[in-house]
Amino acid sequence: MEAFLTPFQVQKGGNAEGEYEDAYYPPDNGGREGSELRFAIADGASEGMLSGAWANILVRGHCQFDWLCGSVEQFLKSAYRDWSSFTSEYLKDRERRHPVQWYEEPGFEEGAFSTLLGLTLTGSSARPGGEWAALAVGDSCVFQVRGGTVVKKFPVERSSDFNSRPVLLASNPARNDPALGAVRWAGGTFESGDAFYLMTDALARWSLKEEEDGRNPWARLRAFGPGDAPAFDRWIEGLRKAKEMRNDDITLLRIDLPRMAGALVPTGGVPPTPTAPD
């Protein structure tokens, strides 16, 4: 099975690049081959301490965890261990540079929070197509697109279903009962030529609203190629200025499944930049 990954990220307007708190995995664009391919995105919550780091632990962990033999609870135990190692090193570094202040301590006790959307594709080079499975906690989304038309939306299906309080996975085990009760799964089959779009909430909401209003967001999103990150940034900025998209971190993973073996380079141009209203 072959797939081509094209990732895009844009930090919240007004923030530095280092303040981006979403995460995705794998981190690099390009072709992927194998009988099982995994991808993940996460949206770190701004109200938590170091939520971007927690989001990174979750996406990497999802793609490396043995889901055939393990459960969500076991996956989280592994993530908690990675979080403990990370925070231990972080606090040592803070002691050397600028010790943690008293007003930061409650945030560390509460922990970090993030959504998670993981996608697994299973197939072989002996036959076209295959099967997919997705796990979701919160409102990060995956859309399966075939011939320019969505054939599956998960876990959110309408733009009006987004809200400001999504379910979040916590780095503090004591805070995770709500999330464990809200884990959702979906699955299905895919065909050669399909594409999967993984998005955090602001872009997912915009995409659903565009579709509901009779427009085709998938044609716009497909037009961006691997070298078009600056154009994607400008496009997102234009949507924000036009008040068409909420100002938030943006993450998009586009996964193209080629029609022909070896055809791992997608085509595309750049859609026009929206114009802000007067």
C-alpha cells in the first residue's frame, strides 16, 4: 500500500511559531509504504500547561502503539510515562534557567489537555483499496473524500456541532474519566484515488460550513502541494481577516492514495486568497 502525506500548520494569528500547540505525526511530507500506515493530529488546549508537548506525545504515541494487542487505557499509561519523563527534564531545565514560579504550580498539578484523532490504513500492494479505522477524542476530524465528494465525516458531521468545550485527554490520570467515556471509533473501506483530510477544529468547521453552503472546500484544500506552505499561510490569514475562520492554530494532514502504484506525487496549484471585506 502506498500513500502520500502533505502536512500544513499555521499558528494562531498574533502568536509566534513556537506558540503553536497543535501536533501531528508523521512530521514530514512524502511517500509512505506498508501494509499498515498510521497518522494522527491533536489540538493542545490553551488553558493547560505545556499542552503542545502533551499533544505531541499523544500523536507520536498513537502512531507507535500496538493497537492490535493494547487498549486505550494501556495507550494512555504509555503516554503518562512519556509525559512524566518530559516534565522531569523540563523542570530540571527550568531550575537552571528560570525556576517555576508559585503561580505556575497549580497549572502543573492540573496538567495538560488535548484532543486526539488517529487514523490507521490497512492494505496491500496485491489489491487496490483497503480498510481504515479512526479513533477520536474531542473535535479534531477526519474526512474521507472520493472524486471530490465526502463519503465519511468523523467525529463531527455539522459545523453547528462544534463548541468551545470539546472533550479532552488529560496528562493527569485523575482528570481523564470524562475522556475515557467519550472515546469514539469509526471505520470503513477506501479505494485507490481516495484522500483523507485530518484537521483540527477551526479548519474542520470552515470545511463543513463551506460544504453546507454548497461550495467545495476539498477542491481548495487539494490545490495546495508539498511546497505550498507559504501560500497556505496566506490563504488562512485571508480567511481570518474575512471573518470566515476563527483565529486558532490550524493543522491539516492530507493523505492521498494514488490510483496507480508508484504515482506518489500529487498535483495541484494554489487557490485564490480570500479578500477581507471593506
